[in-house]
Amino acid sequence: MKNSFLILFIISSLILSSQISYDYSYGVAYFPPPLKQIQDGTEPSDVTCTEGLELLMKFSNGLPACVKPSSVEKLIERGWAVHVLPDYKQNENNNSVIFATGDLEVETTDVTYFGKSDGYLAKPAADGQYPAIVMIHEWWGLTDNIKQMAEKLASHGYVVLAIDLYEGQVGTTADEARQLRTSFEQAQWTENMNSAVSYLEEQYSPSSLGSIGWCFGGGQSLNLALNNEYMDATVIYYGQIVTDTEELSKINWPVLGIFAELDNGIPPETVNEFEMSLDEVGIENDITIYPGVNHAFANPSGDRYAPDESKDAWQKTLTFFEENLS
């Protein structure tokens, strides 16, 4: 019996050691290359990198890659890779608890504002002239969570158009979202966002205009600011940023930036450079880097969700819009 147990233990140890090796001199666990893990049945989003490396997804084919943290920003900036985020799972409770609702009753409807793109419009039910906001979704697409955020923001006294940059398609896995991103060109997205601004101006004659976006949408919120001179406020949640002062000088209104300390795709050093560039060209800004949280920390559908930081960032957003769109 003892011999059988010993043999079983040895076999188990050999199997485990074939998957993970350990460098005792440095205390680092080593894992097989991503493709080997996939061949052995691991889902791409569940691949484990050797300690000290970070998991990214190749933009071209959706395959995982383990890279040095110092390389993450450049690879994402060049379009070679994207963050690997947990699959999209709607959470009905998080939004209602963390993201405060205003006092106004809201009515919603789907509207066609650009080609094949239908947006989700939320506005106060009471008649009146309100500021308008273009809301831009994450890389998943126009999800129910984004629609809920549009309703909550509208309840504070705004006409909110949650736009659709994927023509009605929504991804629920990281690879589906990647494929959607690769199906469109930036020029089309810019035209889409500008059409949303025109729609709001023509239909509602807003007193002022702003934009807000998360992740992919955060970068697009900045792109809208760089390609439309009629905005009055821009909010960026951990979206790709530019630091070139000549480009940023196109903006002539305040910018709110919400970022994460642990986000190697947009590290604090780059965020600080962004802030300094805004300061240099005289753009009023409020930039916050939340400590101890990672990219997508304000998404209630993901496992990186940080409720306290999300609540604080949402209050900053409401205050920012109130001060600059009133």
C-alpha cells in the first residue's frame, strides 16, 4: 500500500513539474509558453504567465502573449496587442449601488443617428433644454451596463446618447471584442461620433456638449475632442492618450482623466506626461491616478471592479459635468 502511494506521488509530481518549473534561487514560478498551455486545453484568457510577465492578446489573431511589463504600453500603443480582460458578464446589482442616480425621471428610446448605427438615448422626461453628452462604450460594444450608465447620467439633467461603434454587435469574450475592433477603421468611428454630435445639436439644441468613455471608449472620447471643435467637456476613463502638445492644442475646454496605477498599458508615467502636456498648452484638467487598481476598475461586469474607487470617480464625473456643462 505504501509503495503504491509512493508511486502515485512520484507520477503526480512528474506531471506537475512538466507544467510548472520553479527557480529556487529567485523564488519564481515558470509556466509553459501560452501556445503550449492552449494546446493542453487552457482557454486563452486563462493562460498563466511566468511570474514577472504580463498577459496580453495579439491584436491580429487573438492569441495570448506573455511580455515584460515595461513593453506593455508600447505594444498596445502600436496596435500589436490589447489588454486581456475577463469575459463580459452583466451584473445587475453593482451599477445601482455604486453609481448614484439623480432626481429626474428618465425616458429612453433607440435612435438611428449614423448609417447602420442605432444609439441608446436617455433624457429627462420633463420638457426643457439640457446639456448633451455623447457616451462611448468599452471594447465590448453597446452593452446593457453602458445603457444603464446613460440612464443614470441622464437622471442628473442631461440628454445622453450612448453611441454604437460596432453597428449593433456586442462581444462577450475578449476574442469577440478583439474581432469587432479589427472590423472597423478609426475614420469610420470618428465620423460616427461626429454624427452623434450633429444629431444631438439638431434634435435637442443642447446648451452645451460633453463626452465620456471607458477603456476603448475613453480613447475615443479623446479622439472626439481632437476631431470636433464644438465640445465643452471631455471625460476619459483609462483610455489611450496622446501627449503631443500640438495635437492636444486642438482642445479648448476642460478634460477629466481617470486612470489606474497598475495599468501597464497606460502607466502613471504616461498619465503624468499627458497632464503636463495639457498644462503646457493651457488646457484646464483634472487628472486622477487611483492607487492599487488596474485597467477597467470601474466596470462592474469584470473581476477588476473596485467599488470604492468607482464610486469616487463617478462623483468626480458628476461634479465635472455640472461645473462645465451647466
